[in-house]
Amino acid sequence: MEQKFGIDDFDENFGTSPEILDKTMKGIFRRIIYYLAHREKEIFTKQHRVIYGTNEAERKIVEYANSGTYTRAFSRLTIIARIQNRYINLANVITELGCSDKNAREMLLAYADLGAVEYYERDKDDRDQRLYFRATELSVKIYENYMHLLYMDDPKIRDFLLDLTHFWRVQDMYKKQTGRDAECPHNDYSFEDKSSTLENFTKVENITKHK
């Protein structure tokens, strides 16, 4: 006979099941996809239509960063080096970006002319005479302004991060209960009312037939 008195030990999975968690992940993931689609559109707009910068020198650096296939990624490599108090060389750029030696050298010279890159000063008797470089303080400042514009001024990002954190928590619970990783929670984005879709399609078809 089932015990009706007293209380059980604490159950961390109480109120959940793999089926419930799967539905929860799909709901959260739907919101995440909706947000990211909008966010990537906004990022594209800011990268290609909004030239940010407080003066002409900054705007020229931004314009060049947005001008080519590898130019923005090149600037990020130099910024990472600066933040880590390191220097990189052309071989690092070619390996990381998969660009040609010619592309890497052209970008380096262009950024140096714009004041976005500084070189490592070495002794003449140093055996390693390769060029080492990193972003200047100006370049990092521009990137900081860009990140602030892109992320810090948008209150929707807080909601997105909460959704993402919730999704990770549910995902971990699912793995703990099932012993396997959750698959990508694909959603059904089709219309629930199929008849209205068909009716609208029929109307369009009739119009084209002059009915």
C-alpha cells in the first residue's frame, strides 16, 4: 500500500520529466531564435550602415574594417593581442583567418597607415626579425565604443541572457535525467489553421485567373 503519511526525501527532479523539459526547451529556444534573428539584422545594420566614431580618424578605421572579407576579423586579432599584452605576426593572421600572405600584408599596412596598429620594437641583433604587431589604444577604444553601442544600450539583451541561462539550466536537467545530450529543439513554425492558409492561396489563384 502506498505510504500517505510523512514526506519523502528531497527530489531535485520533482515536477519535471524528460517530456516536460523537452517542451520547455522548445519554448525558450523559439524566443532565442526570434531574438537572434532580429539581433543579427541589427548588427548588420550597425556594421554596414552606421559609421560610428568621434572624429575623422576613427571613422576611417571603422570604414576600412567594414570594407573587406577579412578586414574586420584582422582588427579583432590585433585587439585580442593588445588586451592580452601580446603581439602577433603575419603567420598568425594567415593561420587564423585563412587569408593569403598578400592579403595579410595589405591589411597590416593599411591599418598601420590609419594608426590602428603598432609594431613591436626589437633589437637589431635579435634573431627573430619577423614583424610583430598589435592594435593601438585608439583601435581598442573604437572597439569598446562599438561593443557599448551594440550590447550595453539594448535592454532586450538582459531578457535574452535570462532566456539563455534558463535554457542551459533546463538542458542540464534533461541530460541528468536521461543521460544524453538534448538535440536541437526544432519548432513547428507552420500556421495552426491550415484551412485559412489554403483559402488565402485559393483567393490568390482565383485573382490570377481573373475569377
